Amino acid sequence: MGQGLIGIIGGSGLYDMEGLEGVEERRVETPFGAPSDAYIIGSLAGRRVAFLARHGRGHRLMPSELNFRANIFGFKLLGAERIISASAVGSMREELPPLDIVIPDQFFDRTKGRISTFFGNGVVAHVSLADPTCQTLGKLLFAAGQSVGARIHHGGTYLCIEGPQFSTRAESRIYRQWGVDVIGMTNLQEAKLCREAEICYATLALVTDYDVWHETEQDVSVEAVVAILKQNAETAKAIIKATVSSFPADREGCSCESAMQDAIITARDVIPADVRERLQPIIGKYLEQ
């Protein structure tokens, strides 16, 4: 498709994106309600980008209050082909200290009933999530991180919990036994919805703490997290800018743009007209076949 818009989702501590030129603010209406905030659209390193504050400006929305469907659908309506998501996480490994950055390639779900699909109401689709992030985009982020001198790691498992509370010590110790690498509250639903929307997706997981399993470090607290976040956010912005400037024009090398090709199981002639209309931006090209 070439030169598609690049989406940037900013999490805790990353509420804006300096360096944008020709900035405009756009509110988007979606069939799934309102996104977290207006999209800030402009040019970064010569490419068209749209920035969204995941929790709203001023950090108004808890993880369980986020309208993930509206956020990702809004990006789709704006023409996004790739999304870079930045998110604060806790480390579950000694070798991943605060200020390190992880690009996870796997997720484990410990949330409790969040809506994480565009489908239902008369249409069923089962998209592959074996590899839930875009490997091509992940490699670009890793290379960009290395170029700016970040302590960055490619690969790992992101455990997504409900929140908003941090883990108990018992939970944290059990999660460690599961072999996960980082723990957070938001990115799994984004990854699932981006796959359904055929948008390349990768996460910059910004390590702020050791959760509560570490015996020699202080327990995780908002005060400690915010102090690290400020440093992490600046590194994340540098990585994002370097990544955006390195993007090839097309999406060769990944299958994200055709993820839904064989996923729709419902007979086309029984899909309700209103559902067809609502999901047109996502599956319209497959309903016309």
C-alpha cells in the first residue's frame, strides 16, 4: 500500500510526541464509541504519523476503562498501517533492570473479560495470534534502539494483568515461575485488535521497576515508577523517531496486511447488513469476494 500513516500510542509517562510538524488535532467517531482522546496528526522524520495518548491527556483512564476497539478502529479510519505502542512495565527478570526496554514478541492474558475483538453480532472470525506482534516492525524498533544507545532487548513475554492495582507478592512470584519477562496492563488487547485490523503492531515495553518479587529493591510504587518513566519516555521518543525515519515505503516481509484473509468463518450471505457496514474498513475487501 505504501506510505501509510504510522500510529503511535503513548502510555504512562509518554503523553505527547515532540518534533511533530504541521500538527492538527482530530477527533474520530467510531462504531465502537470514542477513542481515549483526540489524535494528534503531523509529520515526524518526513513521515505522516498520528499520536494517541492511551490514557487520555492528564491520564484520566484506567487500563480496564480503555476503549481499545475505538482506539484501534480510529487508527484504521485514519489510514494507519503500522502502530508503535509505548508502555510502562515491571520486570520479572533480574537481567532486565529499570530503564531497560523490551520489545516483546509474546503475550499471556490475565485480564478479566475485556472486549478484545471487533467481531460478534452475526459475524465470527478466528485470526491467528500465534505470533501476536509484527516481527518486521519489532526488528526495526530494535535496530533503532541500538542506534540511539538504549539498553534494548528483542523478544520476550509480556504478561497482561487487569490492574489497576499492582501484583501481590504471591502473584508476582508465581508469574516468575511461569517464565514471563515483563508485566503490564494494556498491550495485549491492542495486539489482538491490530491483528484483526491488519495493522502491524509492536510494543516498546519500558521497564520501570521489579514488581514486588525482588528482595533487595523497593516495592513498586507510583512515585518510583514516575521517576523512571520520565527518563524512559525520552529514550522511547528517540527510538520512535529513528524507527519512523527507517520505515520502508511498503510492508514487504510481513503478513499483517492479509491476516484476515482466511479468518472469517461466517457464511457471507448471512452476515447482517449493519455489521457489514460497521466492519467495512476492516473486512470489506473480503466480503466482496
